[in-house]
Amino acid sequence: MAQFNIAGGVKQLEDSELRFLEEEHVKYIQKVSQDTTSFEMVVMQHMRMSGVYWGTTAMALLGRNLKSDMKSDDIVEFVLSCQYDNGGFGGNVGHDPHMLYTLSALQVLAICDKLDLIDKEKVIEYVASLQNVDGSFNGDIWGEIDTRFSYCALQIFSLLGALHSNCFNLDKAVEFVAKCRNFDGGYGAVPGAESHAGQIFCCIGALSIAGALHHVDVDLLGWWLSERQCDSGGLNGRPEKQADVCYSWWILSCLKILGRVKWIDEDSLIHFILKAQDSDGGISDRPGNMADIFHTFFGISGLLLLGYFSRDEDEKYSRYEDIDPTYALPVSVVKRMNLQPQVLNEPEIAFTPIVPNPRFAEL
Ligand SMILES: [Zn+2]
């Protein structure tokens, strides 16, 4: 029997009944995406565009028909209604344009194969206008600089076929990301800032799109990323922090791009993600907490990157889609658009830790 947690109202599966709750998650995603009075919709009002991206992508990954199961015509109409004359997209109707939501908007349009409905030149102009002379990008006109925006910009240019155009400086963009590398092999938001798994994904993703992974110290970074696995099996974002399902995406996608997924204990991470499911649908940041659409998407993506569904013969899993670790889009979309992210092969020799690790010392 599922446990009921009175404090959070969260129902967890027992270990003996642990399985992926497809139907429950589909209903949860539909409720969160379509019920404008839902709690999630209200608290996410300022970033509805991202919520739409997480929900639409999750449903595409589960092999669902987006037209009937997600009302994709309404979704496309919503996305288009968030675009401004300057080319940028806001997080909701009437909200100011920002790089983050411009990427989410384009990703949704790419999944729905509707990129032709927008004036691409305007979007390219908008994103190019946010590049600084050192190669970095601002998130919007207010000037915050962060490697998250480098990733957004490069993916946007790539989706619009402008990655190698002269509308912006790709070499400088790569140079800035490369400068954010730290002594531990990780990356931060700006040069000298602490390594953090979310920022590392943005930097590795940007370098993968640009075909510039030669800037990465692959083994050192692979070691730092695999050290993020906690006793619970989950991954954390920085040393001494709690494990969180979303790092199953931020870290696994990097390990996948770098060909180092085998450096973590895949089974215990699968167990951690499955335990974070609410038996009524949705996945939370860690077992026992309230589910949300963000962690639902990243939990499903993590299970896909771990090859969890291909272990099972169940026919329904055969319609699931793999997720591209660089673009965070279904692989079929990346192929249809002929995008070619750089990925590295798995090493031929076994991994030897660079810094002695107490876990290995015990063996
Ligand atoms: Zn999280």
C-alpha cells in the first residue's frame, strides 16, 4: 500500500511496488498545463512559458499525441501571443521579453514543428543585441550576465539556422564560456564563480552546440560530476547539498555528452527518481515532497538518459522518445532539424580517480 504523508499530502510508493506511473503522470501534466485555476498555474504565472515547455516536452517524450493529448494548437497560439515586436518572448502574455523564455518558446515551436510561424530574423536580431564585447550574453535589457544565457543564445541561433552566421560572434561566445572553467573542472555563472551543476550543464551544452568540447577537462569534470551522487542514490548540485531529482538532468546530460554516464551508480539513481513519484502523478525534488511540473519533466528525462525504459520489454515503452542531452528536446526533433551537437565517446580504459576517494579506499 502507498504511504500517505499528512504534512505534505504526498503518497509514496513502497519499494516493493516501485514502477513508473505513466498514466498518473500524463494526467498530472495535463492538469497542470490546461487548468488555469490550478495551484501550479497560479504560482508559475510569471514563467508559464517554461511550464509549457516542460509539459509539452515530457508528453512528447512519453510518445503522446500532442494535438489531442496536449491541445498543441492552443499551446502554439499562447506561445505566439507572448512575442514582442523586438523578437523576444516573455514568460506569459504581457510579461517582458527575456532570453530564458525566448528559448523555451522556440523549443516548444520546434517540437510542434511550427518555427515557420515566426519572423526568425527578428528573434536573431534580439538575441544578437544581448551579446557583450567579451562574448557573454545578457538575459534581457537589464544586463544580468550568466552562462545560462550563453547556452540559451547558442541554442536559439542553432534552432534558427544562424549558428555560423555573422550576426553574432561565436568565437567570443565560446571564449567566454571557456573562461568560466574552475580548478575543479566545473563551471560557474561568470569567470571565477563557484562550480554548480546547473551552470555546468549550460556551459557543456553551449560548447556541445558550438562543437568546442576541446575546452573541457573531461576526466576532471567527469569526476566532479560523479562525486555528486549521494548515499540516497540521488545527485546534488554542489558538495554538501541535498540530492534533488532535477540534477538527474543537469548532471546526467553532461555525463552523457562527455561519454561518462557509467561513472555513477545508475540503479540507485533510478530508485531515487522512482521514489520521488507521487502515486497520484507528478515527480518531486526528493522522495516525500510535493510534485511539480519542473521535476516531473527532469525526472522523466533522467530515467530516459539512464536507459530505464529500454530495460523493459513492455510494448508501451517502445513509443517513448529519447531526449537529446544537449538540446533538451526529443531526439526526433533534433534529427528532423538536422542539428548536430558534439558528443564524446565513452573512454576505452577504466576510470581511475584523480583524487583518492574514501569510498574506493574501503574496497
Ligand atoms: Zn530541483
